[in-house]
Amino acid sequence: MNPTVDDLAQLGAELARWCDWDDPTARDALVDALVCDAQAALAVVDGQELAGPLGRRARAGGKVRIWSAACSSGQEPYSAAMTVLSVLPDAANLDLKILATDIDPNVVAEGRAGVYAETLLAGVPDDYRRRWTRDVAPGRVAMDDALKDIVSFKELNLIGEWPMKGRFDAIFCRNVAIYFDDATQSRLWSRFAPLLTPGGVLYIGHSERVNGPAAAELETTGVTAYRKPAPAPAGALP
Ligand SMILES: C[S@@+](CC[C@H](N)C(=O)[O-])C[C@H]1O[C@@H](n2cnc3c(N)ncnc32)[C@H](O)[C@@H]1O
């Protein structure tokens, strides 16, 4: 039998009674139970293009920032870190950082720990596995410190306040906006747009589309990638 609106209202009231929102343990348990934690397989993100131009800037002393928003337990930021390190092995000595955030404190803690079931690494090329992972227990694999040195995990609710002030060269926000209503999605994209550097790219999920005012500010560079246009160099022909 499908639940009615009244059933759902009653469930909401039960949850509110069950969860004392001021008690962090109860609150975290509720958030953990409600949000979708896709144990996405580790795979190399479509970020090879990030490493070229961004790498040149980092080598020239510039700052490079990547944000994996709604990163779940960290597969995406570690994949991005492998991609970056494959091109820039000295990334730890450059001003290059990957911020990884999620609303769920449990997945953030898993990301920080950086230990995964071996089966999740099926999509990772063998040479990446040899270079940046090590077996820590039967069927368990840990991410190398070289990856951890450039990735920082924080809790962040995409619908709440964002503390960050600087801009990002790439923002990955995949497979979370799909759970928000149209107005919330539109607000989210409009908050990402000013946080992108000129030429910076927003990567979203295959089932998602940028809607609202941000659609006019970002140009599509593929089904799931949106670039913030960079101003034409001075003297360039129109
Ligand atoms: C389906 S997973 C996507 C994970 C990853 N981006 C991917 O594509 O594999 C959705 C993630 O969004 C997180 N999430 C849900 N609501 C959120 C919110 N309001 N702010 C931040 N993260 C949220 C969940 O905790 C979960 O880790």
C-alpha cells in the first residue's frame, strides 16, 4: 500500500520526536539513515583535461582548487587526486588542493580514513592502484598519503551556509541535485557559478541538467560539464 500524505506527516512527527536535533549523535544517525550513500565504484574521473592547464598554472606558482561537493565516502575526490598526481607527482609541494564535502558525517569520516573494499577499485587502472593504494587487510585497500595530503574532507550541507570564500577551477557535484526540487537545484547552480574561476568547469551527474539563471552563465562542454566562459584576451578579434 502506498503511503498517504497523512502517513508521511505522521512519520515526520515520529522522526522529530525520536531525534533530538540538539543531540549530535541522534542527528547524525538520522541524517545517515535518510540520505542516499551511493557506494560508487572508484574510477578515474573525467578530469584528465584538468591536469594540463591547471598543472601549468600550479607549476608557475598559481593556486589550483577543486571541490568535490556531496563526495559521499570520498571515491570521487581520491579519483580526482589520482588523476592530478598522475600528471603532477609533486602536487603536495604546489598550491593545489581538493576540498571534499558531504552532509553526512559518517561518510565524511570514511573518506578521511580512506580505506575501501577492494571491489570498489575495479575501475581503477592497475598502475594507479600500484602507485597510490596499499592492501591493509584481506579485501581492504587504503589510499596512499600522497592522495590524502591534497584532499581535505569537511561536513557541508549544500542547502545551508558555505564558509568558503575562494574560487574553484573545477567543481564536481554529481548525483545529489537530482534529489532536490527544481527551485533548490536552480539556487544551487546559481551559487556554484560565481565560485568558479573564469574557464572553471562544473561537473554534474548524467541525470542532471543546470537550470535557472546559471544556465545563461555557464556553457555546456559535454552532457555533464558546464564551463564558466573566460574573458577573451586583450586585443583578440571578436
Ligand atoms: C548519490 S550520492 C553521490 C555521491 C557522488 N557525488 C557520486 O556521484 O558518486 C549523494 C550524496 O549526496 C549527499 N547529500 C545529500 N544531501 C546533501 C546536502 N544537502 N548537502 C550535501 N550533501 C548531500 C549524500 O550524503 C550522499 O553522499
